[in-house]
Amino acid sequence: MAESGGTVIIFDTTLRDGEQAARVNLNTGEKVQVARQLERLKVDVIEAGFPASSPGDFDAVRAVAQEVRHPVIAGLARTKERDIVSAGEALSGAAKARIHVFIATSPIHMEYKLKMTNAEVLKEVESAVRLARGIVSDVEFSAEDASRSDIDFLVDVFTLAIERGATTLNIPDTVGYAMPMEFGEFCGTIINRVNRPGVIWSVHCHNDLGLSVANSLSAVRAGARQVECTINGLGERAGNASMEEIVMSLRTRSDHFGADTGIDTSKFYSTSKLVSNLTGVLVQPNKAIVGVNAFAHEAGIHQHGMLCNRATYEIMTPESVGAPGTDLHLGKHSGRHAFNERVENLGYHITKEQSEKAFDYFKELCDKKKEVSDGDIEAFLTDRIIDVVPDRNYELKDFAVTVASGGKPTASITLTHLGQDITEASVGNGPVDAAYKAIRRILSFDPELLEFHIRATSELADAVGEAHVILRYKEIKAQGRGASTDIIEATIRAYVEAVNRLYYSAAAREVSI
Ligand code: KIV
Ligand code: ZN
């Protein structure tokens, strides 16, 4: 019988499934930032990446495993020997390591993707789980596309995985196909038929029909005691189940679920902003729990009700998820202590040396604008402090951009490359186009611009402008961010940063540029 009550384990896969999403590209330093904040949020398991998928992923899993000590650190692996060995190596420095092995079990995946029979898949499960268990004592097994798999076959697959040593069994709704009631019943049936008390049943739901949170919660009602989820619901296609929505549902309706998590929910808002800033994926204003409008009451009747008693229109307090009542600005009289405290509250983890540099930049900014908002601080932290690649091929030295009504914008850019200043100029359809064309003339290669957006860090006219760029060259993608009170400078800095990251990733993968 499925257990009821107790604690639900929160397995965060922002750095693996979330990072796998289109237009998301984090480097190792950024992944460690996110992992540190996930640790403060008190997640139980961090899936840090898929080590065999690329050298970058391997490095990131290794770095997270070495630096983040409290949660379990998981690495994903197919049933292939080289994947499992690579995950084991990347996790070797972890205080608590988990190898997460998966193989697809649905007829469509087995026939067209794996080209394997049921018997062959069972053989893979057997040898892969046994191998993983020989490396670590904590092994999770996932049956990819479980919700479209034959239930009798799934029962055999999970039973075998448990017999070979898996301690967590994951039932993914890989393509977001399930319906909440149906998925709850499906999970409950598997749990009852496999009937192994002591193992943990987990779910991993995608959001293709917008039902990932509902499906995950339905599975919790049926006995699942681990939920795989991501911050802001980031993930493949329409994303994964959003952690903040799952956790706040369990907390707010503990009467319904009789189960809770160990998450420090007051860190949700800062974690959401950190992930959004580092990935460049914006959070929709009406997003539950962490959207800027999540606690804004606009209608007169609502405001009146709120003044009488907040519970009339609020089922959770903004404080419980760390949403700021008002954005308290810092200014030139703010000291180092107040600044450092704000940086920490915003979810950033910086070294003493980085903090000195950040404070100097903050003071510089105070000379340019009267008040420095949280958004301004976040923008320059990500651009100038934690976003820096160690080996820089190009540095922005100077730029001049002219825009006049009736004429074509022109840009002249000087970059320093290997100690030499190189200047090029170009006209363009707009100032950014002109600047990017001039930069491309300086470069010895021609990267493709995959993504470009600019935003202001607050509603004020003197807000810092933040630009986000993703470039691709050959199979390598790299993002760059730039922040400045001058929006054109921000866009140029973002491009140059992305170029430097392209070089860095290319060198790590031995790809020539
Ligand atoms: O969506 C999925 O099935 C996955 C598995 C690897 C767990 O991401
Ligand atoms: Zn997934």
C-alpha cells in the first residue's frame, strides 16, 4: 500500500533538465552559484548535470560535487557503461553522491529510438544498475516516458532495478502527456504492485499541457515521496514542474496532502531571480509564487478586503516566499556591510575578493545614479563579478556609436586582442546592428547570433540596461551579458563576453576557432 504523510524529498534538476532547455547556457561558475543557492534553499538533491554529455557538463558536476556539501549531488547517465563511469568520476568528490540511470520503456521510444525489445531493455537495466551500485550506494533509476509505457512491463522493470540495488525509482511523464487523476492512479498502481517498502518513489513531470505541477501533486497523493522539479519551471520544451509551486502547494494545503518538505521557502524569490538573471529566461509577471504580480492587488474591492484582513485575498504571505514588500534602494551613503548583506539576500555567493570589486563598482554606480536598485546590483554582479571567464581573448577598449534621424547609424569599436588594439567601423540598420557588424569585422570568425534582448533593471529612466546575447559557432553555444547605465555599452559588452566564452568553451572541447 502507498504510504501517506511524511516528508517529500525535493530533487532539483534546474542544472540538468533546466539547463538542457533551448536558449539556456550556463557555465561552471554560474552552475556553482545556482547550486550554492539551492543548498541555502535546503533542497535535498541537486541534479548537477549529465557528465557524459559534454566536457562542460562533466566539469560542472565535478565542481558542484566538490563545493556543495549538504544536499545529495546527482549525475545523470544512460545505461551505457561509459556514462555511468563518467558520472561516478564526476561525483567522486561529493559528500553524498547519487548516480541517476535512465532508459526509455515506452513502445514508441523502444522501437524508434533505442531499437530494443523488452528483453533487451531489461538486460540494460540489470547491468547498468548493478554497475552504478558498484560505484555509489545511492542509485536512482528512471523509466523514461513511463506514462506512455505498458504498466506490466514497468512493474517488471522497476522490480528488477530494485533487485539490482536502485533505492529511488522514478516515474517520468517525459512528454507531459498524463492527466492528473490518471497519473495519480498509474503511480499508485505501480507502487502497490511492485510493493517494496523502503524504496522511494519519485516523479518527474513535464509541462507540455500545463499539468506538470498537478500531475506531480497527484502522484504525491498516491504515495510518491520524491518530486523532481526546477526553479521557475525551467526545462525541456514547456519545462518541468515548478519547485516553488509544488512546495507552496504542499505547505499551503498540508491539510490535503498530509506531507511537507524541508525547503526554506523564504529563499524562493531570490532563487527565482538568480536563476532568471543567470539564464536570461525572464519570469512571466503572473507566474505563481515568484512573478512580480503574484502578490499585487489591483482591484479596489480586493484592496479594501486586504486592508480589512489580508487573508481575504492572500492564501500565502509574500514574506513566506521572500517576495520583497518594497524594493529598498541603496545609495552613496550605504556602507560595505549593508551592501554585502544585500548581495547575500539576493542569492549571490561571492568571495571576499569579488566583494571588494563589487563594492568598488557599486560606489562608481552611485556617482552616476542617485539610487541603486536590487535589479542594478544583480545586473552588475552577473556581468562584472561572477560572469567573467578567466581567459579573455578580447576586451572592449572604446566605442563610438552615432544615431541621427534620417541617417544610417554608424559604430566604431576598438577591442584589445593579445595586447593589440584593433579598430573597425560599420554602418547598420540600427546602432546595435552597426556595433555588432564592426565587432564581427574584428573577429577572425563569424558567430551566429541566436538570441538578443535588452531590458531595464527598473522602471526609472536612469535604470541600468542589461543585455543578453547567445552566440553559436560550430556546435558551441555561449551566452554573454552586459550591464551599464549606457544601453549601447551594455549590448557591446554582452557580445564581447559571449565571444570570450565561445573561445573558452571551444578550447575546453578542443574545437578550433
Ligand atoms: O523527462 C525525462 O524523462 C527525463 C529523465 C532523464 C528523468 O528527464
Ligand atoms: Zn525531463
